[in-house]
Amino acid sequence: MRLSQLLKAKIHHARVSYANPDYVGSIEVDGRLMERLGLQDGELVHVWAVDHTSRIETYVFAGPPGVVGLNGGAAHFFKTGDRIIIAAFDFSDEPIIPKMVLLDEENRVVRDMTPFSVVG
């Protein structure tokens, strides 16, 4: 069996609600978004800046509605108001249709970007 690492979930244009370097680490994301996209507490995610060059990996945990906050060392790479992309990947030997959403400035879903089928 050959496993490929494939995109599982993507949150596009989230806005950083806070950056707290004094917390142990990780990214806090609106729990409703996590549930919608199939993300679990403690799951590895990639965080990519839209407006500058920062890119990190950390783990995600559920937070209150509208919150996307960076903690610990990750907080040094982003500031409140930054637009970011949060992506999670999974290993599979079959195609994965990733769940994807586009957010507004208040971290509310404005568009479901989930593809209907896998090309190929």
C-alpha cells in the first residue's frame, strides 16, 4: 500500500483574533469551524500568512465562536488582524475531498469552498 499525504481541511482568510506569546503553544480555532471541517483537538495544522511570509506548524484546539488565536512561540510570527490560512493533511491510499471554507473579517463562513469531486 502506498500512502499519500493529502489536504483534508482548509480555513481560508481567517483573521488572527489575538497573539499570546505567554501561553504554552498552539492555535485556538472556533470549535464550530473545527467540527465542520473534521479537525480534532491536538491535530497538527499548518498556518500560512496571506500578507507576509510566515509559515508554521502547530496543533489546534477548540475555542469560542469567532476566535482564531495564536499562542506561545507561534504568536511571534503573527499579529492581531493578520489573514491566515489553516490547513490540515491526512495520509490515505484513496482520494480525499478536502473540506474548505472562506471566512470574513469576523471569522464567519462566507463561502463553502469544498470541491464536489476530485479531478483526475
